[in-house]
Amino acid sequence: MSSEHVAGLPSSVDVYDTTLRDGAQQEGISLTVEDKLRVARQLDALGVRYIEGGWPGANPKDAEFFRRAPEELNLEHATLVAFGSTRRAGVKAESDATLRSLLEASTKAVCLVAKAWDYHVTDALRTSLGEGIKMAFDSVDFLVKQGLEVFFDAEHFFDGYKRNPSYSLSILDAAEQAGARTLVLCDTNGGALPFEVEEIVARVSEVSAAQIGVHFHNDSGCAVANSLSAVRAGATHVQGCINGYGERTGNANLSTVVPDLTLKMGIETVPRERIQLITSLSRHVAEIVNLPLSPQSPYVGASAFTHKAGLHVSAIARRPDAYEHIDPETVGNGTRFVVSEMAGRQSLLLKANELGVEIRDEALSQVLERLKELEHKGYHFEVADGSLELLLRLSEGWTQDFFSLESFKVLTEYKEKGESVTEATVKVVVNGERVIETAEGNGPVSALDAALRKALRPYFEALSQMHLTDFKVRVLDSDKATDATVRVLIDSSNGDDTWSTIGVSSNVIEASWHALVDSIVVGLIRAAASSVYL
Amino acid sequence: MSSEHVAGLPSSVDVYDTTLRDGAQQEGISLTVEDKLRVARQLDALGVRYIEGGWPGANPKDAEFFRRAPEELNLEHATLVAFGSTRRAGVKAESDATLRSLLEASTKAVCLVAKAWDYHVTDALRTSLGEGIKMAFDSVDFLVKQGLEVFFDAEHFFDGYKRNPSYSLSILDAAEQAGARTLVLCDTNGGALPFEVEEIVARVSEVSAAQIGVHFHNDSGCAVANSLSAVRAGATHVQGCINGYGERTGNANLSTVVPDLTLKMGIETVPRERIQLITSLSRHVAEIVNLPLSPQSPYVGASAFTHKAGLHVSAIARRPDAYEHIDPETVGNGTRFVVSEMAGRQSLLLKANELGVEIRDEALSQVLERLKELEHKGYHFEVADGSLELLLRLSEGWTQDFFSLESFKVLTEYKEKGESVTEATVKVVVNGERVIETAEGNGPVSALDAALRKALRPYFEALSQMHLTDFKVRVLDSDKATDATVRVLIDSSNGDDTWSTIGVSSNVIEASWHALVDSIVVGLIRAAASSVYL
């Protein structure tokens, strides 16, 4: 757990994130341009040095990303990088379409990929080794002369070096001569092991004056260790993806590599005080790519610092470093104990204090029972503080007097090649008056939301300040197909404050309704607490 | 990719599986005795040397496992091991309850855990360092004299050694003197890095004559690499769990360590011809513990040999070793291709062949354009082969003549404290006849599904064989709240065959409808292809 700097290691390493390019290659990941912009903002907040935004020549979505980036991203810390391949065989650099599209991306830096394994030059590109080297030289030279910082990504470097080291080294040499800033050794097929990496990187460091970078895939389960070994051997630029996203088995997991380098090897990576953002960043990016983050993820996973009942809680409290490899707060994570009856009471009491709800001992037991019951049905209160607050308040005798529901009705009509319409009607009682309102929406939930707000707004001015900011649907037992249980999560905000509410049902509309009503009720409670209108 | 034996490495390593003991500590895993027996049979079939079955003294379920094991497991290859701690402080070995329960487990081998970090002896056990050493010696001595093979698990060894090497070494020495077969160095808190492991294991190998074993956790993301480093430094016994199960971030993943050692370092682990069982074993065990296996898992995951980028496909067919770090069949896995907007013509053509759709060159270009357009809107065809098939067929002039939709209508009515009802009405034209049907469902999608099937079933017998097996909803731009775009994925099956279809819309009901219709149309095409009724 020492974070002192270790002799012989570099004092700092450049972190180069390729989540938006190589990470997006993962099966099941499909990012919109909006998604990419949001991920880039997160990466910049963490303080990575480089963000590879995509391959503008290969993908119109990536071209759009680079077009929008200058205005929509105000990168504070990171440099945006566009990725592309070297010129095609037999074409002049200045007339190569890929190189032109790299220029059009208007970034300060580019990453150029070239084959560093002789076989791939002769058999995949079907050109001569000499032309392979010229393609590398010309392309780097062209872009450097346009004033760009060039990273040279030597594809299949490790496999190539093992078979024909002289070719692999001469292509690096060509890139270096042409002015590449960094020579990135890429283990494209992901099969390398740490000791061969250490040996090969050390050899390259000896013969090359340029900065050495590395790019690993996890096919041998060693992408993280390979990155660390490379740094020991002289690499000072490490590429990878948040949460280890990427094709096949994924890229080197930056959510692990960054804390390993910083906290264990004493090397500067992202600004030291920002490393505590890495847990929330990893979880946020997981939300954006919509893949659940493995609870086992080192440093950032929900179970990374979770202890089972067998261990003495008090012993850990006395000397955490005897039971945890690092202080979880350094990475913005926390120690968790698997919920026992006792731990449950404690944390619930804490939550009640946090929410400003006073709760008696007997009520606490009832809430715990109710919580267990509901979580068994699919509720998940850890992510729905608003609904938890209502549960706590109800257990203390509070009643929801803002309004009551009589009924609602939602109708969707759809005509092939024609228009579709969705409308909702709600019947509620407010202040003793029966109110009936109908509204249309983009879908059943937006129609319901609109109708309910229309019915309540005349009575609650505060509603005009409140809006939904996020809406998520998860099918829980998805193998029951359309009869599955559905969990709906809604995030809401009134400008100052945000809260999350939950609904669970086998009917997506009912689940949404429960989450919607909770959202509005919590909002009205917050408004009542901060004003005099009630 | 060399699997020749590397000079300086041991010729073989004993594989010691602790899935049933340490793996079962993972949050969310709860194995019945039946489950444990089934996992043990799988492990034996793979040919691991040792199976740690549980902690009979701490857990009545584990005691039952050991009671039933002799009759119900006919282990061919593996030796069953019972796990327990050394005697308590101040108690004679022969009267210690834990040691007695180890004897009662009636295994030939036992694994005894003892604290190898001075702090844990003085502050967790609250006894003297001298008594700590006696506890180790007496316990090993007692069990060896009962004729048992004893593995000595030196808990917190690496952390202890870094702080007080002399204590950590003297407890190993005590165990060795008492006749322990193997000294297992355990990184209990999981924070070790490969280079310190290599250094420390080499040091222990120098001073100890016993076999050295290792046991790693993945808290630094290096458990696999640490195991390999330890073997390079002299360890010939490696502990771990299938799929990396275990507390916090998990144990060393044997599904990765075993192929790494065997296929990459040329070391004998399980019998060579059985290593091809490891993919099916990993997936089978994942079924038993009821946690989905990460598709990214090295060697054994569903994506481990999946290729996406279009330019590679034809090249891979020509020379797979240039694109895959090992031959996937060696581990019982296989190469897979997926199609997405990144895909070139080649991979789309390959997919068309796989689906049995003949497609002309011009049509291919149209489909590629259409794919990009749709994926930009939120479609994601790599997970929806059924909808992709329809897209390919339509581009070749095929028309969907099974039925056409006139309109549908879905109504949900909900009464507070009362019943809720959802019904759907569809109007379709089949065989020139107009059919109108209404059905109820658990929610809008199940009602629509029921109504459509009711309308079509009289015309298509095959429908009765087809059913939905999975249903997923994803809100794409979820920060637009209830106006967000929604993507619905449906998996379907007819018993022999499965397919996935997709729908995207801002209205969840429309999105579901598109996925439903595609699902039924694909099913009808499959039925037509395999029967004469059309």
C-alpha cells in the first residue's frame, strides 16, 4: 500500500483513454454522439491527459462527434485525439482520404495506426515491407508538418516483434524519424504476458529516443499487469478504457491501472486529488454505456471493499489497513459490510438522519421488514432515496395529503403508415375537489406525467419548478418475456435538489406510475419544507 | 502463442481449486450441497489436482458435503481437501474443535490456515508471536501424524512479509518442520503486484525445501499475473476459482490461469487433452452459481473470440493465428463474427451466408447504408440477428406476405386500491381477410403479443411452437426523461432455434410492437423453410 515513488520508475505516466474508440468496439456497446460527449466530459473531470474520441474517417457518428466537440466540450485538462490509419499503399499522403478526414477532425493530436508485424503488411495489406515503412513515414511526416502531435500506434507490435524484430523496430524507427511524439506498442491480439512485455519494452526503450507508449488487450487476463510491467521497463504513456471496455476480452482497465500506478507505484497519472473521482466516474460511464458494472471490479466495484459477517467489524474499524489493501476513500469507494439485521438498522438510522426524518425504534423494525419484502419483489432502495424517504415517513405516521388518485387510463393507438397517438386521463382528488384531466404524450409514461401535472398544477405552484431528469427501465426476470417484472427509476430535480424514485410491477405503466407519483410527492415535501405556501 | 516448455520454468504445476470454499464467499453466491457436488464433478472431469470442498468446522452445509462426498462423488482424478484453521490459542491440538471437525470430514488432505502477519497474531488473535508459531506447528504436526496430507495456508503472507519478514518466514518454517506438504503463500487482502510477488516467492523458495503454493485475490487486478509470476519464481501449486469467483474482487481466475500456464508457458496443469473442456465447465459452473458469465472472460467468454471490425473477417479465415492469440478450439470456445455499423461489406456478407440469405453486391451497399442510418437512430443489429435477417431479405426484394397491420390500440386502466386491466386490440389483414382480435395482458406488451397471436394463430400453425424467451428495454437518451428514445429487444424460440429482434421508438409501445412483429415474421420464415405448409 505504499504510494511513495519507487526508485527506477518514471515520475509520471500519460494516461490516454480510448473508451470512445476502442472501448466502443465492445459487443453490446453502441454510443450515441450525446453519450460520447458525456463520457468525454467525465474523463476530462478525472484529469486524463488524452481522450481518443473516435475514428472520423470510418464512422459518420465519430465525424459528428469531432464536429460538435469544440463547442460542446470545454475540455479543461485533456487533449482530444482523432484516430485513423496511415495512408493506403501507393497513394500520396496528401491525397489519402483517411488522412484528410483526420485533418478535418480539427484536433491538435492524432493517433495513426500502422502494421508492425511483417505478415500483416504482406498478407493483409498485400504490399511490400518497404512500402509498409514508407506508408508509416509519409503519413506521420504529413501530419507532423500540418502541425499535429502524432501518436504512432504500432499494431500487432508484440506478436510481430517475436517473429521478425527487425521489421517491427524499423517501422518504429520510421515513425520516430518522421517526428512521431510517441511510439505506442500495441498488443492487438491480447495474448502477451507480463514478463515478455517487460523484456520487449526494455529493448525498444534502449534503441528508441521517442516516448514509449503501450496499448494492451486482456485476452490472457494480464492487460493491467502488462501495462504496469511496461511502465517498469520504460513506457510513460499508457492506453486503456474505463471499466476495461473493448472488443473480445476488453482493453486494459484504466479504472484499475490508474490507481495501481498512482497509489501502489507512486507514479503521477491524473492529478492526485482527482483520483477519488474514479469510482463515481466508472459507475457513471457504466450507466451511459448501459452495461452493469461488475461488482467485482477492482477499486471501483460495489463489492471491492465489502466484508462478510465473519470478519470483526470492530477490528476493521481499529486498523483498516490490516484488512483492506488501500483506503477505499482514496478512490471514492467505501467499506461495506454485507447487510445483516444489525448493519441494516444502523445504516437505515443513518439514512433517516441524513433525510431529516426522526424515527422511533419500533418503526425502524417495521421499515426494515417492509424493505426486505419490497426488495424481494424487485425494489432497490439504494438507488431510490426519494421512495425510501416516503417509506420512512409513512412508518412514522405521516400521510400523503397532497392528493389522492381515483383512477387513470392510458390509450395508445397506432396505424400502420399512419399517425400514432397516446393519451392519458387521470382522475384525482385535490383539496376535496375531484379533478379530471387528459393529456397527450410521446408514449404512455410521458402522457401520464403530463396529465397528472395538468391536474395538480393549479393547486401546487412548486410543480412548475420540478421536472424529471432521467428515466430508466429495467426488466428484472427478463426470461419471463413480456410477463416479466419491470423496475422503473425516475430522477427528478427542482433546480436546487435532486431525488430518485422507484416503481416495480409486471406492468410497465403501473411501475412508471408509482415512480411518477413518488417523484411528485417528494418534490411537494421539499417545496413545503422551504416555503410557506402550505 | 508458443506452448513449448520455457527453460527455467517448472514442468508441471498442481492446480488447486477453491471455488467451493473461497469462491462461495462471493456476495450473491449461495450454493446448496447438491450444487457443490455438481461443481466438484465438473472440476474432476477437467482434471484439477485438488478440490477444496469447504470448511466443515464453520458451516453445517459443508460438513454435509463432506459426509455425502465419498458416496456421491466418484472422483477420478482430484483429491478432495477440507479447509480449517489451526488450533486456538492455549488449547491442545487433539482437543481443538476445528481440528476434530477436519478429521471428521474424512478427506485425505486438509488445508490449514494460520496468520502469517505478526499484527494479526497479536491484535486479531490477541496472543503472542511465540504461541502463533506453536499453534501452526502443533496443528500441522497433529494432522500429519493422523496420516493426512497437509497444505499450510499462510494468511496475509505478502503483507506480513513486507513488514516483518522474519516472523512470516518463521511460521512457514514451523509448518515445514511439522511436515506440511505445501506452504501456500496467501495474498489475503489482494493488493500485491506481480514484481513484488516474484521477488518474495523467489526469496521463500531459497530458504524453504517444501513445495511452494500461492493464493491470490484480484484487488489490484493482477491475481492472474501474480499467479504466473509466482510460478516463474518457483511456486508449483496454484490456488484459484473458476471464473474468478470470491469475496470482494474475487480470487485468481483458474479459467484464465490454467490456459495461460498450459498454452503459453508450456507447463503441465490439467491433462492436456482436457483443457478443451474449460469453456463448457466455466459456463456450466456459472449456471450452477446462477451468475451470468461475463462475455469478456478471457478464453471462455462468449466474446473472447468475437470479431467486429469488418476489414478482418476474410483475413481471419485465411490465417487465424494472425488475429487470435490462441486457437479458440483448444479451450473449447469458437470464433464468432458480429455485425454493426462499423462492419464492412465482408462481415455483412458472412452474416448473410450464415443466415442463408443470398445477396447481390448493389443490395449489400444499400443494406450497409440503411444499417448505419438505423443504428444512428438507436437500433443495434449486432444483438438482433432476426431483424438483421429481415433487413437483408427486404433488400433482396423479399416481401412480408404473411400479414399486414391496419392498426392496434392498447388501453391500460388503473384504479387506486382497485384492479387494473390492460387490453389490446389489433386489426390485421391475413390471406386477404380482415381480422380483429382483442386480448388482455399483464402489461401493454403482453396484451399486444396476445392479441396479435390470437389473430394470426388460425392461419399459422407454427405460431403455437414459438414463444418469447426474453424481453429487454433500454432508455437511450435517458436524460430526456419520459420523452426519451426507447429500444426494445426480444428473444424468441421455436424449440430448435432462437432469434432476436429489435424495435426503437420514443414510444415504448411502438418500439415493442416493431420487435414483436419482427419476432413473429422471423419465426414464420423459419417455419416455412422447414415445412411444407406454405
